[in-house]
Amino acid sequence: MKMNRSRASFAVVGHPNKGKSSIVSTLARDDSVMISRQSGTTTHSDHYKIDTGNAGYELIDTPGFQRPKKVLHWLNQNAHSAAQRAEAVRKFVLDPICAEKFPDEVQLLTPLVEGAAILYVVDGSRPYGVEYEAEMEILRWTGRPSMALINPIENESHVESWKNALEQFFKIVRVFNPMQAGFSKQVALLEAFSHLETRWSSVLGQVIIDLKSHQKAQVVQSVELLCGLLSDLCYYQYHQKALTETQAKSLKPVLQKKYNHWMREREQRTFKELCELFSHHQCVLQTQEFDLPPDLFDSEQWYAWGLDKKQLSTVSAMTGAITGAALDAVVAGHSFMLGAIGGGVLGFTSAWLGADKLTKTSVKGLPLGGYQACMGPMRNLNFPYVVIGRFLFLFEQLKNKNHADRSSIIMSEEVLTSKIEQMQKSESKALHLACKKLIGQKPVEDLRDSLMALFVSYEND
Ligand SMILES: Nc1nc2c(ncn2[C@@H]2O[C@H](COP(=O)(O)OP(=O)(O)OP(=O)(O)O)[C@@H](O)[C@H]2O)c(=O)[nH]1
Ligand SMILES: [Mg+2]
């Protein structure tokens, strides 16, 4: 039997279906942990090694107790004094007959015999009952340090009575909802873990430091992703060669399709990368109204994501007069959007037509003969704001999403407008100038810094 008491290790145990796996999933930031409404999902003890860079610890997901009374009876027959109790548990997990008769209990007690501390999980929305006492008694027999976690699965109605009961068995009792508990609550729980076994307190302290700096790094990496996305989308042009001018002109619908396809794919790729950055590998994105992937060219979303007319005028005022083609494009964008609002809900066809009006198409003769048709780049000043708004929304959702929460992310609300309003004037001016340069096809050296101001307020959540 392995004895690895140097590694901070916690076995999450309890009745079936109380959220043990959900707690492991959230703390380990691992959305591959199997969780379900059905009882008996976890059948083996699974070890999750959490490496935070400079430190680490281990969480062990276990099956729930199935026959605790019978197991306690067995243990009682194998220990004649309190001094023999831990040894009786050891004997139990090594006994091949017990492994056959009580497979779940053998699975869940093995990590405790190997040196893990106990995290005992109960459901605070269900009443306390004496049927839990046999399992708590068994846990006490192991002699391992322990704490209890009350998971209010549906509501908090029985949390108080659970506290009263649990405090008689456990020194530390905490309420922890793995579906909702944010970063600071997770950190507070890790701090509580560090009090369980003094030898583990410094390593868990380092884990917390690592997690905080990891969170900061995620913000920086997110801004990096957005920089790449914005530049690519704003500068993108699709070219196709043709033999004659007529032929080149007739290519427009094809160009349009290819251009839009590339733009959509490019955005989706970044969304995927952002999900990966937050270790939400299985995350599904949805739009609210249409059961389709969130779409950059859904004109409905242009109102939701971009800036309104008033804000766009502020941009013009702040960044100076916009000249020539850029001004035309802004005005075209305006009338397009106002027209759309007046016309009520637009279908997807109009959204496609709308996208066409927002970009530039051209046909030019080539020096060595032939013609080239070109679609793009995007000329509408609101476009970068749409891109930023959508990215920022997803960022905020992912940042606050626990790994036990497997619901889809619904791209439905905007955060950009209020974020811009909260910015210092100098910061919003820098952002507007950067957006203007992007749309004017100019290089933006300070794009990263201009965008960072939109993200900094998230750092201390
Ligand atoms: N709202 C909601 N709750 C869920 C969902 N999946 C699981 N749960 C809740 O979480 C509880 C159990 O989740 P698990 O984490 O699988 O519980 P467990 O203790 O590991 O269960 P076993 O492995 O079966 O012992 C259930 O009682 C559900 O109420 C979900 O998709 N939505
Ligand atoms: Mg489970």
C-alpha cells in the first residue's frame, strides 16, 4: 500500500450524489470530471493532481458510501479498542472479501489509509438524518484530519441544522457551492485546507499564490488573443483573379461568401482558444434567439455588441474628424443600422446584405494582364467595437464559470458600453484612436495597452 503523506492530498467523500465530483471539478479546474444528476456516477477513486507551477496538491474523487452500517459493523468486529480503529480500516481496505462485498467503501477508504485528508460532502438542501452517522463514524475511525463541506445543491434550507450536526464530528465546517463559488471563495476554501494538516500549509499557501498569478496571466493572455483577432479581422481582404473585368465583377457574391466565412472562422477560432485558456475544453457557445453558433455577421447582434450612434459620435469627436472613405463608411454604417432598427427584426439574409455594405469591394487590372476582384477590408468604425464587445462578454463568462458548471454560454448581453463608460477619459480616447487606426488600415503599436484598460477591473474579482 502506497503511503505518500508528504503530498497534500484530499479525498472528497460522502453519500452518493451530493456533489463530490462537482467539488473536484471546480477546484481542479477540470471540466472532464464526470458529474451527473444520477446517483452512482463515480465508481472508482480518481486522483487529480493539481500542478500550479511552483506547488501542487491532489484531490481524490471517490464513489459514495453504499452500505456504511454494515461496514461499521465489520470494523467493530475487527477493533477491540480505540487504538485499533485505524488499523481495522487498513485491514478492511486490504481484505479481498471486503473488496467484493463493499467495493465502494474500499475504493473511498483506500486514499484515506494512504494518507489523504478528508473532505466530507453533504447536501444542505436536504434534511440531516441519523443515516449519515455511520459514515461519519467510519471516517472518524481512519484518524485522518477532516473537514465537512455543506453543498447547498437546491437551496440553503437545511444548512443550519447540518452545521449543528457536523460540528460534533468535524472541527471545520464550511458551506461551499461548487457550481457557483467564485475565485475568492475557492481561495478561502484552500486556506481552510491548509489548517487541516500543518505540514501542508506552506505548499497550499504557494498554491494560492500561484493561482492568483495564474489568474493575472490569463488576463494578459486574453488581451493578447483579442489583439490578434482584431488586427486579423480588421485588416483582412480576400482576393481572386479573373481574366476579364466582367468576370471579376461577377465574382462578388463568391468573394462575399469566402470573406464572411473566413471572418467567422477566425472569430470562432479565437473563441475556442479563449475557452481553452480558461480550461473550459467542452464549453458550448450559443446565441439566445437562434439556435446557431454566435455569429459575427448577425446584424441583430450589431446593436447588442457595438456602440450606439451617440457613442460613435463621441468617438468622432474624441479622435478628430474622420476623413474621406472612412467617414463615408461610418455614415453608411449608421444609416444601415438605423434603417435596420426602423425595419424591425432582420433575418439572416439581411444580415448578409448588411455585411456586404460594411466592407469594400473593388476590381482592378493587374500589371501583367487580367483582373483582380477584392473584398474587404472592413470599413465600418463600429466593427472593432463589435469584435471587442463579443470577446469581452465571452471573457467575463469564462472567467466566472466554474468547471462543475457544464451549461452552455449564451452570447446574449453586452458589457462593452458600460465598460467604456467606466474608463478614464484618456483610456477611452486611446481605445477609440486604436479602433480608428484599425479601420483606417494603419498599424496600431499600442493596441495591447489600449485594450488592457477594458480588462484590468477583472483582475481583482
Ligand atoms: N443544476 C444542475 N445540477 C447538477 C447538474 N449535474 C449535477 N448536478 C447536481 O449535482 C449533484 C451531484 O453531482 P455530482 O458531483 O455528480 O455528485 P457526486 O457526489 O459525485 O455523485 P456520485 O458520484 O454519484 O456519488 C446532483 O444532485 C445534482 O443536483 C447539472 O447539470 N445541473
Ligand atoms: Mg461523483
